[in-house]
Amino acid sequence: MDVKLAIEKTLSAPDKKGTSSDSFQLFVKDIVKSEVRIVFKSLSEDGVQAGKKDIDKSRRKIAKKIIQGDKGRNRMDPASIDKIKAYVKSYLIQKFVRR
């Protein structure tokens, strides 16, 4: 998913009006979901296997850690998006490649 599309989708969702914290959480979940999909595609080409349950659990845990680590600042700039993507990659590689 393109980053600009994720930002627009999150900020313009009519049914999800609420605080900026809610929109930030949706934004993080969209970014994490798309990045997890990309990373697992490349890992599966290398022979790493993970079940749907493992993938979902990892995705929830990553999103939770990112939201907690942001400490209410709700940063949605390109630099923080790159940090989110890097964290997702490093977390998944650390967890699933070393099995």
C-alpha cells in the first residue's frame, strides 16, 4: 500500500471520525499491515514459513509497540513512516529467520 494512500485513507475516513489518536492508530495499523505483507512475501521466497496465527499475532504486537513508543505525539511524517517500516522488518526477521 502506498504511504500517501494510507495517509489519505486514514485521515478522510468518514466513519472513523474521532481524536487524532484514533486516526494515528488506524494509520499505524495500515502501515504495519502492508509492510508485514511485503516482508513475509520476501521471507517466504527464502523458505521461511509462518502460519496465519503467527502473522496476525506479530502484526498486533508490532502495532501495539509502535503506538506505545510514540507516547501520544501522533507523528505521521515520512521519517516516522520509514522508522515504522524498518522496525517491522527487523522485528519479523529477528523473530522468524532465527527459528
